[in-house]
Amino acid sequence: MKLKIQVQKSNLIMGLLNIAAIIGAVIGVVAISSVVSGVDLERSFSTFLTYTVGSHSGILYVLKRTTPLILASLGLAVAFKSGFWNIGAEGQIAIGAIASTGVCLFLGLPDLAAVALAFILSFVITGLYSAVSGYLKVKWDVNDIVVTMMMNFIALALFHYLISGPWFWKQAGAVGLYSRTAPIPEGMRFPFISQPLSSAFILAIAFVFIVYFLMKKTVLGYQLRVVGDNPTTALCQGINVKRVFVVGAIISGGLCGLAGMSLVLGEFFRMQAGITGNYGFFAIPIAIFCRNEPLLVPFGSFLVAIIIEGTLALTTLGMPSALSEVLLGVLFLVVFFPELVNWVRKRRKKA
């Protein structure tokens, strides 16, 4: 019991240290970008803070971006904890958006029934979509990183086919051919807490505690963690490793699908180009630098949402729009460099 508590504390401490390191890296990147772009440093940081945590509206916009990040990061935390390297969150968000949009636009259900079914199908359909890569892994030992990455392209291709083809909607009198669907009926939308933040944020926070309970307090959570730590030990304990691995893939994909649902019913109120917003890729470093700890995920997601929103604000000063992608690369470096150092050390000890 003492060892278990020490491990949990260690993960929390490492997660907090990773977050602190990322904050330092972000400050450094913004400072360097300001100097290179010829923008006053004080003005850069003032703009960054004003549009994020330095104003009421800024905080609301940050929390709006935090919502899908929390759900997708929770999904990846479950996957990574169970040994399933799910790199397909971006595509799974798209599948969740497709499922929820299809239910709300085409089934003709009452509002509450449509929202409930959209919630269920977003989780189930995306979970089954994710389970394909999990099944290939346990059946034929197909590399899950490669499969989940490639399945991103399938999901996103289907997404763009639908919004530019069968589900394309052009408003009467509108100019241009922007790919999108018809709007979701108002009764099926998540109500606003304070615009632009919808109650989907409350759903995301609720799932933090649900996932924490699942992973820490249930038999399934224990099995997922054991399979992720050491499949051989899991087999010796009588755990059906293949079944548990696929279940982990389903839960992971389902949570990412709910992120897609939150974007459709809580933010955009339709499917449109760019709705996934690279949230699935940002969720990868979030889950890793939070050490796959559900209780740390909201803080990591909030931090990354600040980065995304702040870098968008900096474009108004003439700084490059690709700065958010640069910071995404920095996130990966900060997260994976310590892991690389540990791997090298272990290799040297073995040698």
C-alpha cells in the first residue's frame, strides 16, 4: 500500500514538474519569437496574457478550448496507461463529430432523445473504430502506433467527404462554398454557462472524476494498469490480456469521440472544416506530461489551451501564425526528452 501511494505521488510530482518545464519553454519561445519578429517584448506578453488569463473573456475562450482537450487527453491517458499507443485521437474526434451530427440532423428525434443518443453513439461508434487497431495489435501484433496514425487519414477523409458532399449545406443567398453541414437545432445544443463557454465543459470535468474512479478504484482499471505495466504479470494473474487491451482501446476511442461531440453540440453547432483543430495531436503531449494521471489532465489541458489561444492573439502583432505549431513541437521535445534520457540510461546499464 505504501509503495502504491509513493508511486502515485511520484507521478503527480513528475507531472507538475513537466507542467512547470513547459511553462518555462513557452515563455522562452514567445520571447525569442518577439525578438525575431521585431515586436516589443512587453507588448507580446501583455497581449498574450490579456487574451488568455488576463481578462474575463480571455479565460472563457481558454476554457472553451480546454473542453475537447480534456476529453481527448483522458482518452489517451487511458490508452497509454493500458499499453495501447493511440496516436489516432484526431481522427477519433472526427468520428465522434460525424456520429453526433448524423443523429441530430437526420433522425428526427426529440431534442433530449437526440442529445442522449448522440452521446451514446459518439462513444460507442468511435470506441469500435478505435478497437480495430487494438484488435489488429492483439491478433497479429500489428504496430498500434502506425495503425492509429493511418486511421486518422481515413476518418478525416470521411469527415471532409461528408461536409463537402452528401451533408453539404449552402445557406440561401450565401456566397462561396465553405464546406459545412446545416446547423444543429437549438434545442439539441449544450446551453451556455457564459458565452462562449458551454456546459460541455462541465461534462468534461465530470469525466475527469469518472476516469479517475475507473482507473484507480475498479477491477477493470486495475487490469488495464497491469496489462500496460507488464502483460506477462497480467497473464500470470489470470487476466485476459487481449480482451482487456481491446477494452482499453474502446474506452480510449470513446472518450475522444465525446470530444468530437462536445465540439459539435457545444461550440460549432455543426460539422465544418477545421472543427477538430489539431486537438487530437495536442492531447498526446498533454497525456504524457501529465503522466497519464486523470486529475492532472485538466491542468495540462488548460495550459495548452492558453498556449493555443495566446499564440493566436500574437498574430495580431504580426507574429507568425505557425507559432502554435512551433509550440506544439516544443511540447513534444519537453515531454519526450526526459523519456529519451531514461531510455539511454537503461540501455547503458544493460550493456
